[in-house]
Amino acid sequence: MIKEFVKAALAEDVGRGDLYALVEESVPTKADIIAKCDGVFAGVKYIDVLAKEENLDVIWGKKDGESFVKGDVIAIIKGASHDVLKTERTLLDLALHASSIATLTRKYAEIIAPYGVKLLDTRKTRPMLRVFEKYATRCGGATNHRMGLDDSLMIKDTHLKTIDNLAEYIVKARKVIPFTAKIEVEAETLEIAKLAFEAQADIVMCDNMTPEQVKEVVEYRNANHPHILLEASGNISLETIESYAKTGVDAISSGSLIHQANWIDLSMKIS
């Protein structure tokens, strides 16, 4: 999967061929990937595959998930000049995109670390980039939520509009979905959460609730259904995530890890 992804990314940039290579012969070249700001690195797994495809040697100064500061040499790239320069933009884009997500994710993860709450990503990813972007959140310290509709059953508010009896639906669902697949129910109020608890969902998501409302659900869960997991989600930001972590939920999910990540600054210099 990674191989096909990086080959497609490179093909998008190269098109019918790099015009630079038409002019002069290729020469041995060494290039440094340099940090121009602070951040958390991600991209090794993808860049290693790209390098192998293009006969480049990479000496890593930073590994996935490691922090860097302005001026650090992230990697040294060695190879023929035609190959190094052909892959420059693709290589940097992979590193920039993944590292930007990892950098923001680390900020979220550090805030909630004292509370023992899992940080989750969401399915709010760019089309065709889900695996790549969720890889980046892992490098930053998050745990992946479901990858798609096929690995767990999420019953959202839109689904609930089509279900007459939630308890009966869950009984039917457990007969047909994989044995290992969990069932999660989205709840926007304590009343809906109680229905999900009674229906024996595996996970109840407190969606778009205030921290005070989430705390009510946590207290009810602890007293009546302590085996059911609780997740908080919905417009949770760097400014508010700690207040949700304090409620006692098991996990907090946020699409912001990905869609609010601003690109960091890395550059390639030929030495």
C-alpha cells in the first residue's frame, strides 16, 4: 500500500519526465533535510520506500515520533543528482504533511497525558489520504479510531433516526457483524446515553456535550455500567481538551488533529 502511494505521489509531480535531467549528466549528490522550525517528525516509513524505489540512501537524524528543533538535520539523502532532485518535492511534501499532523497531535497528547485518557483521531481525513494521515497521528501520540465502516459499527445520530428500537437492533447486529467488531453509539444527551447503556453498546460517544454534561454521563456509567467505555467528541480543541480529560472518560477523539494542522517548515539543501 505504501509503495503504490509513494509511486503515485512521485508520478503526479514528475509527469512525463523531469526536464532538468535533459540538460546535464547526473553526478553524485548529498542533500540535507533541515528543520526551519520546531516540531515532531513523521514520514520515515513512506520516505524509506520512496528512497528505495529511486535508489537513494537515507541517513536519518530523526525517527518517527521524535521531536526536532530549528536547525536540526532531519536526514541526509545520498544518490545521483537526477534522482535526488526529481524526488525533492515529493519527499518534502510527505515529510511536511505527516510531520505537521504529528506536531499538532503531540500538543493534544501532552495536555491529556496526566489524566490517562486515550487520544483518538477520526475519519475526517482528506480523500485517499486516510492511512497516511492516521499514520501521522500515531507518530504524534494518538491512537487510531476506526479506519472505515468495516472495522466497527458506529451508530450515529443519523443512524438512530432509522432505528425504531436500539436494543433490538444491537441484538441483531451482534449476530451478523464480526465477533471482534465493537458497537459504538453516539449520544448527544444523557437520556440517549442511558438508552445506549441499556442496549449494551460496547462504547458510548458523548457527542457535542459540554464537559459538565459529559461528567454526568461518566457518573451514571460508573454507577450502573462500569464495563462500557466512554468517548468524548465534537468540536474539542487545544483550549478545551483538558476540561474533557478531567471528566473521567476513557478516550477523546478530535478531527482537529488532522484538519487543523498547519504546515511546518522543512527544506532540502544540496551540500
